Amino acid sequence: MENILIIGAFDRYNYGDLLFPLIIEKQLESLGKEYRFRFFGLVESDLSTVGGKPTEGLAAFYQACNTTEGNNHVIVAGGEALGVTWHSLFAALNPTYQKVHRYRHRLSKYIDLNAMARRFLKGKTILPLVFTKADFGQVSSVILNSLGGSGIDKSVFEKYPFMKSKLGEVDYLAVRDRQTVENLKANQVAAQLFPDSAILMSAFYPIADLKERVTAPVRDYVQTHRGKYLFFQINRKNTVGEEEMIAGQLEQVYRQSATELCLCPIGKALDHDDHLALAGVRKQLDSPHEYFNADNIWDIMYLIANAKCYAGTSLHGAITAMSYAVPHVGLKVEKLNAYLATWGLPKNNFAVGFEKLYAQFKVAVSLDQEAYREKQQIQLGQAKKAFDVMAGVIAKA
């Protein structure tokens, strides 16, 4: 039996992280092989009510990596896993530890926060998601799936010099944008380039199926507003102090393009806080608008899939739009800019500042719908190819 041990940050309610294990399981299952899946986070969790996979905790993961019942294959599910620390993962889960996180820049001069959080969590590797099969007793392969690292630079490799050799020794390393490929190459690490695996969501969750999963208010809204609204989302850390200007841009979308406004948070976890950011914008917004609380990942997916356009700071908001061939506007965030530069359409392959939201919205909705569908099909094809390569690695291990 091939045991597929999938680990990632899906023990917290954050849209993009919750998508990874769903898609990995479905696409590998579609290949017709016999796999046994288990899902792990830092802690035991059950987010099935919002669409996620229940997770086992870190101790169970280490135990699974040392079992002799079958062949064990570890998949790091995706996201910004390359340089992520024990400290940042723990802070996203523990409200008390978040107080430490607020003062991390000051405290890090005196305390190794990564080492401290690692002790709390009983971690066995220096970084939580950088390891090889040699770090465990009974692991046949380690697969790093569609990771992001647009912000990874030499300083990360200098702080953690073992990263270069560890990443060079894994059995499969794929990243989701060209900037990450270049950043790794600059540090003598080679990686394959494939789209984020979440792009496959439209293949497994067609709109008709999503309709049965969503809450009644979302279903009713889409029924009367399909293709007429802008789905808008922002995070807090990039938007503090910009609320009035952002509201002004949304006013232009509403008044000058006959487009309704639908506001919905995508990330509520630490360092996202979309709900707080959107609350600040709503106070400045005169135009009528609908607000949904993102009660589950299906509500988010369905609202974006049926929108006239998506605009936001969320990478996986944009990837959802791309998966369903919906026009999209990326805002400000570096990893989103890197992804659009790799997989986006000409004239819309970059993220813009908030002051250009309306101007870029006009560009996005004016582009040919068939061009969006062509980009969709390219990404779907490449993502499926990535899983074929992964399956080959598992079979040979």
C-alpha cells in the first residue's frame, strides 16, 4: 500500500490552504492507483464544516513517517512553505502566542523565535516543512507540491544554510511562478515550474455541483446577480490607511460600469484578517453592496465562479477566478503579482496598486472571454501533468 501523508497549514480556516488537500486527493485518485491518504497539520483539527479536511497533529505525522506498514510518501501540500518557520505557523493557531508574534521584529534580536516555537510544538526538523526522507525512518519519497517563494532571497538561505542541500535532495520540487524558480536558481536550487494545484478546482467542483454545497443566501444572490457583480476582497496588512481611497475606487466600479458590489473575506487567519479590512472599507462606502461572511470555502468559490470579475489581494481568489475563466484584478501583493506574471493574460499579467483598481477592472472585463478560457485550459493541462510526474515519483520510490 502507498501511504500518502499530506502535510500543510490546513488546520486553520484559510481558503487557499484548505483547497490543497482536497485537490491533491482528488487528482491522485483520478489516476486509478491505490493510495491511502492521511492529512496532517501542526495540531489535530476538524474544519469539515467549512469544507476542509480533518487533520491529525504533528506527533501523529512523525509516527506515520516511521511506520513499516506500506510505503510512506510525504507531500508538502503547497503555499509559501519554503521559508515558513515554526513561529509563524504556531502564531496563526494560538491566540496567546499571537501576542509574541506582534513583537517578533523586536524580540527576534534576543530570542530565536523559531527554536522557541519548535520546542513548544515538539518539532523534529529545524524548519517545519523543509526536510528529506533521510530525516525520517520509513519515508520513501518527499514531494514539495506547487510551492511559492517569490519573496525568498539569499538572506533566507544564509540564515538556514541547510536549505540548499535539503531542497536539492527531495524527490520532487515544483514551484508555481517564475520568480520563485529564479530565486531558487540564484541559490543553486533547481525546481520545476507548474501552476498552483488549486487551479484544478473547476474540474472537480463544477458550478452546478457547487450550487448544492453553498448557503441559501449565497445561492439566492447568485441566482439574481450572476455575471453582474464584482467580487471584492482585501487583506488587512496591505490596506491599513487606504480604506477611503479603496472605497472611492469601488464607487467608480459601481457608478461607471453598472456593476454590483459583493464583498467577502477569503482569509480570516492571522496576517490576513480580511473581515477587518473589509469592515474598514464598508464604513467609507456609499454605494449599495452585499456582504457575505464566507461561512465555508464553497460560498467563496461559488461567488467568484459566478462573478463578472474578481478583484483582491488573495492569490487563491485570483486562482479561483482563473480556474473558472472569470476576469480578475490582482491587487498589490508580491506573490499574486508573481503568479499573474507567469500565468496571466497579456495586459492583465500583473498586480496593480489600489489606486488603479477601477482602471484595471475596465481592462480585465474588456479582454476576450475566449482568451481567459485558453489560459484556463493551459493551466489545467500543466497541473495535471504535474500530478502525472508526482505519481511517477511515488511509483519508483
